[in-house]
Amino acid sequence: MKNTTWFDDEPRGADFVRQAAALVVRGIRRPLWTLLFAALLAAAVAAVLAFGKRSYAPRLVLRLVEGEGDTSTMPHVKRRLGDYVREGIFTSEPLLALIRRHGLYPNLVRKNPRAALESFREDIHVEVTKTTSSKNVSPEPLLAPPE
């Protein structure tokens, strides 16, 4: 008795070529059905692309390199660094300029610019992470340097 595997039952490469040729011949014999099917498929793809919901969530990465800058004024704990970015970098004036430049919250800006600014701040999520690079391979959390 011969030991066979499921690989032995699978079609060979020549069978795939033969089947593809048979499909092409059938398509040539029925050009109207082939064109109709291709047009419907193209229309379906175009409809999905045209009417599909898209979401463009912007992502901004601010890179802070430890050791560059004045360590006495720079926060070192992750939570404090996040607060510093929210309160020290994302101040009212630049955020309001961004809102106006890109037409964000148009109705709210007309009624109450301060409320638009607060809405924008609520939509901004600041995440502080520690990464390692080839120069500084320290997996420790952001801490103040030892004194």
C-alpha cells in the first residue's frame, strides 16, 4: 500500500494554466456577458471608493531628545511632560490660528472662539512614550537626572 498525502490530490501547475485558458475561451465566446460583468464589477469598486466613509485622523509626533536643552526647565516625568505639551506648546494663540487657517469649528468660532478653542483642545490627545535609539539605549522611564 502506497502512503499518499493530500498534496498528491492537488492539481499541478499545468492544470491551472489549462483552467485559465478555458476561462479565457469562455469569455471570448460570451463577450457581452464578460463586458457586462466587468462593467458591474468596476462600477461596484468605483461606488465603494466614491461613497465609502473615510476618516483622516491626523497624527503629529513631537520628538524630544533627552540631553538637548536646559534640563532645569524641562519636565522629566511622563505625566508632567504631557502637561507641558498641552499647556506650554499648545497655547491659545497658535491653536486659534490653526482653527482659523483650516476652517475648523466654523459655527463655534463665529459664536464663541474660546469654546472652539476648548473643543479643539478636547480633540487633541497627547501621549508620551519613551523610545530607545541606537545612541541612547536606556529602557528606563523619563526621570530627572541624578544629582
